[in-house]
Amino acid sequence: MNKLGSIQRKPIRLSQNHLIKPELLQPETLLPLVVQPAIEELNLITWAASHQEWIDTYLLQHGGILFRNFNVKHTNEFEQFIQGIAGTLLDYSYRSTPRRQVSGKIYTSTEYPATQSIPLHNEMAYSLNWPLKIWFFCVKSADQGGETPIADSRKVFQRIAPDIKEKFRQKKVMYVRNYSDKFDLSWENVFQTKDKADVEQYCRKAGIEFEWKDGNQLRTRQVCQGIATHPTTGEKVWFNQAHLFHVSNLDPEIRQSLLGAIKEEDLPRNAYYGDGSPIEISVLDEIRQAYQQETITFTWQNGDILMLDNMLAAHGRLPFVGSRKVLVGMANLFEANNL
């Protein structure tokens, strides 16, 4: 894993704009590009709104841009920054993890316990619709840890064995979810409604099979892509959450306890090949290793904004000590049937 907290930055010539300083954190790694102000009191919101083409160009090249030292402090500034370059933000619908809405369409990052890691993944790659862009705003960095590791999805794809890639391309991935307050998120939380008819309408539109169970329980199945092609660059990327949804992602003690209490088909979440056959543990281990080999971490600074092309770059979260506040915004909805 590449740790970038103490690496000396080397300036690179990427723009004739003398208001900013674009640099690489590590010479041999394009991800992320770091952009800092070259003059004091440069307003990030104003600058970004008038340099959308520049931002888009280098986002596609690098996969992610870290905006640093722009003196951004407030949630509304973060939201205005996103709106200025991407327009309307997206709701966090068909949820996979617990989050809170902070303001407008700005949310907390996943609220798992501080002791837990969140594996690298592309946002909403477990569905057929996802944001093309995602932003993270560090309001307060943790006392220790709490980094948001990132990885180039193009390089992850290249590292995975051809036979595995072909199998995922052909069979795709089936996600099976059972919604319950007891073990995971309730269907009311995931779909942001208490009306079953609304859930059914969403599922039919999104191509999700649904089945109501006894006790107000819901089970869904959906077959989604294993590999995707970026709509602008045409590059192939590894784009699924099989390694994250699969039961093998759970802590061994938790996994054993769950499987001792309920049947496999009743697990809160699990992943299979698209035809319903099991995904081999050895395959999932190779996928996880590919992510690990491409992982890049940097130390958060208060006020940092990390912008990622959600198809070109994966993200996660490391455990932390102390309080940590990182907010998230998403934009530019993409539908897989457009691939």
C-alpha cells in the first residue's frame, strides 16, 4: 500500500492558470492530483465554476483531484462548490450503508464503527445506476487514522486475471439483500419510504426482483455489471461490489454467528455470480489483493475536498481514533443500460 502523507510533492505543469498550483503527491502515481491556491484568499467556488473544463479534463486523466488549503470550512461552501461544477446533486437512494443527511443533498460518510475498515469500492456499483462523480469534504480529521484510501479502477482491472475478468463479464454479479433492523438496514431506510407500493415501484423500474417475507421483511435480488466501460474515456474498469457484499467480507466471528442463526439465503447481504452460482473464495481473495496492491492513502487535512470520478477511482475508509467528520456529495447520475 502506498502511503503518501510524508512524500515530498513535486510540481507539474498542467495549466497556464497562475492562480493554482497543480502537483502530484507521488511522481509515479497519477492518483490523486493535488490542487492548491497559488495566491492567498483564492475562492475555490468561484475559481472552480469558471474552470469546469480544466477540472473535467484532469479528473479523467488522474481519476481524482484533491483540493487543499482553500480555506473551505462550512457545509454550504462544499455544496456550492459541487453545484458550481456539476449542477444538481443526487439523493442517496437505494442505500447500502447508514448515513445521515446533513444539509440539502450533503450526507455524512458511512457511519460504521470507528474500529471497522470499509473495503475499497466504487459508489453504488451494486446497482444499475450510479453517480459519475463523488466528493468528500474533511470537516474534521481523526486524531489517528481515518484515511480515505483510493485506487485506480483501471489498474485494478488490469491486475485481475483474464479468466476471472471474463467470467465476471459474462455472468455478471447477483446481489441478494434481506432488509432487517436486527442485522442491517431496514427496507424503510434503504428505500427512504414506509410505503411498500413505493418500494415495489422503485424495484420494477430499477430491474430489482423483490419478495415480501413474513414479519414485514423484504428480500431483493438484482443482477448487475461486473465490468464497466467508462462512457467518456472508453476504458475498462473493475466495477462491482462482489467482494464487499459477499459473506466472506464479514469478520469470521460475525460470519460464523450469523450462519449459525440464519440460513445463507437469509443473510443481510451476499453476492453470487449472475446465474446464482457461488463465487469462489479464491477469486474474491485475488480481487481483494488487486485492490490492496493499488491502494493509495493520504492523510486528511481539515478543509480538504477530494473529488473522484466514481468509475475511474474506488474509495474506502480506514479505522480511526477520536472524532472524525467527512461529508459526501454526489452528482451526474449514469444508467448502466447506456453502456
